[in-house]
Amino acid sequence: FAKLYPKVLIVNYTYKTNKYKMPLLNIVSINTTGSTFYIIFIYLSSKEEEDFA
């Protein structure tokens, strides 16, 4: 399936750059036609590993 429909998944974690000083997690995908779209855009309560699960 992955060979027929390849995608690029971009994960970006930005720390303490917003006015709330909360970690921001962005996950964006690029499909085979070159279109990009957000999968998730979320503020996390902390930067601990458990918050990413």
C-alpha cells in the first residue's frame, strides 16, 4: 500500500514561541499530487514524552 501511495509526513515541534509558552506540535502531510494538508495542530500541556503518546 505504501509503495502505491507514498506520502511525506512532516513533524514540527515548536517550544516556547507562542504567547502561552506552550509546546506546539504540527504534523503536515504531502500527498502524491504535491498537495499539503494539516493532520494535527495542537498545543501540548508540557514537553514530556507522555504528552506525545
